Amino acid sequence: MLNKALLSFIITFNICALAIGQQDTRILEGESSFIGMTKSTESFLMDQIFIHPNEPLDLNEIKENVQLLKNIPGIEYAEHRLDTIGKKVNVTYTVEEISTLVPIVNFGGIHNNIWFQLGVTDYNWLGRGQFLSATYQNNNGLHSGHVFFKIPRRHKSVWGYTASASSWASQEPLYFSNDITVDYIYHNHSIGLSAIRHFGKNTTVEIGNTAFVEIYNKVESLPEENLPGPDQLTQKKLLSKLAFARDLLNYDHFYRQGQKWNLTYQNVFTADEDVWFNSLILEGHYFYRPSKKVNVAVRIKFGLSTNTDSPFAPFVADSHINIRGIGNRISRGTAEAVFNIEYRKTLNDRKKWASQFVAFSDIGSWRDPGGDLKDLIDTDQFRHFVGLGGRLIYKKLFGAIIRLDYGVDIYNLKYRGVVLGLGQYF
């Protein structure tokens, strides 16, 4: 018995010694270098990868660095080359970039609600990974504009920040008791700042504030209708946000694999009424690639807010946000549970263009303002739309995906609709 144990120990020891003896003993010399950039700066790319000069070469870390480079917006392809002189080795990364300056041309509409959006977004502004977006939107003659700027990480720092300013105008349906719907012209003017703290390559915490003013003006109605709600309402508010994000997604052209999670707490203080409003939103994305040309995408979202019995509830049911085909803001609630799943099948993949067939299922439920959490499992609140869609992808422009989906309510086939947009739905 003892001899068998001794023999097992000797075999195990020899295997471990052999494995150690086969480890790469080359030493990484100096910093890595990059070739092939057309916009990104070398210092920016250097900040995105792991570099340990004068330490033993780690081939797994090199492969991880290649994937980290592919995950950068605008990097279509990346590979590495090792140049060895004796025990010293230099690593050279070759990258291929595509344009990150994306024009925004978006439009859509349903009966009595036509809108269009024009703008531009740069996902790699100044070649430093900074994000800049400016848009103009017209909603049935009402003018809106939005500017957003983000520095995810300052050079060799764990800190980043965002800044935004917007003015929004739209006609919004608000829902009162006795199933009465009243239309308001809604304006929102805001300015916001936030700070981002990085913990490693994949985890961030963001804290920030947004000051904004909301203005509601009731759409004119006949005097005899005597609709509920104020004729005009102005509210000055301050939004404070704390967000935790964990991003473990890997990109390969327009395919994704992995997962990411966001947990966001928001507090809104209404100055004139001395009222506090809180919300908590958990959102997760999961991507699976069972074969070369198939991507399965899943989104799970759960939101909970202060349960105020008010027509101004924060969570909406909307074709462009969560349930394709349901319509434009057909309902509001103080809690939501949403589950979206897509099957994306690539039909054609050429050097510049690709196309996908999509089958999807969108499920959602909402708690009525002032209601109970059990509303989320009430069959009257539950909405389930399924449908088909297509994607036209221009591969030489980051995020250039034209999306067209058609969804149908499986419980009431008369409820259906077309949704057109730019980029994947999620």
C-alpha cells in the first residue's frame, strides 16, 4: 500500500516538474508596440492591455490582450507577433481599424406621431477611446437636441468622467384612473456630470448628478370633456446616480460572446415639493455563439421605483425600448420585469457587408402606479410579442446596423407593429 502511494507521488512530482520545465522562460523586453493604426493613438492602445516588462512571457496574457484590442470600438481585427533574440522577446500587435464616426439618420412613426433624428456619434474621438455624440430630433414639429461626452479612462488613471446636456420635447400620453388618457406636451431640459472609477479592466462604478426641469402642458381639448390633470406643470429636479457595471463581453466583428451586468440606483429630488423619488434597475445581457454564424442574445431587466400613484411613472412599455410592436409608450408603471431573447443567423458575410435573419421574443410586465408587486404576474399586465426581423450590416463603419423588426402579440393578434432603428435592439 505504501509502495503504491510512493509510486503515485513520484509520478505526480515528475509530471509537475515536466510541466514547470516546459514553461516559457523568455523575458518580455520593454513595452509592446503597435502597427496598423489609422486613428487610435499608441498610448491609448497601450493603456488597454496588460504589459509586464522584464517578466517571463505569458502567452495566455498575450492572447487576452489581442481580445482586449478587438473589444475596442473601431478595432475590426487584431493579432500579435513575437520577435525573439535569445531569451528576450518583443511583442508587436497589428490592428485593423474601421471608422467610428457614425452618422445618425433615424426616423419612424405611428398614426399622429412622426419623428426623425439626425446627428453624429464618434466612438473613438481623437483616437483616445473617447465617446462624443450630438443629435437633433423632431417629434411632430417639436424640437429636441442632445450632446453627450465621455472619457472612459484618463491616461494611466483609474478615473474617467461624462458630461451631457439635452433639451427634449414630445407629446406624451399620461394615464389617469378610470382608464382616462390625457395627452401632454412634455419638455425636459437637463445638464449632467458624472465620475467613473475603474476596478481592473472589467468593473466600473459611476456616480453623478443631473439637474433638470420638466414642463408639462396639456394638449387643448374640448371644454365639455373636462379631462383630469393640471393644465400646466413645471418641476425642478435633481437626479443623483450610483451605478455598478461588470462587462465581460468579447467582440468578433459584429458577433458578441459573454455577459455584462449593470445595477443602477437613482434618486430624484423635486425641489418645489420637497419630494424624494428612488429607483433601482438591474439589467443583464448574455451572448452565446453556438456556431460560427449564429448568435443568441438575451436581455433581462428588472426595475423598481417609489410606488407613487401618479401618471408620471418612470417605466414605460414602448416598441423602441422593450417590447417590439407594442406601440409608443402605451403604458407606464412603477416596476417592470422584461425578458428579451433573439436568435441571430448570419445569412451573408462579405468583406464590407453582412446580413442577418432574426427571430425574437419580447416579454414584459409592469406594476401600475400605486399598485402591488403581484401586478407583475397579473395576466392583464403581461405582454408577450414574438416576431421576425432583419439586419443589414456595413462592416467598415462601427455600429452601422440597420434594424427592421415586426412583432405580434401572441395573445391578441390585432396588436402588432413594425420597428425600424439603427444598431442591434440590445
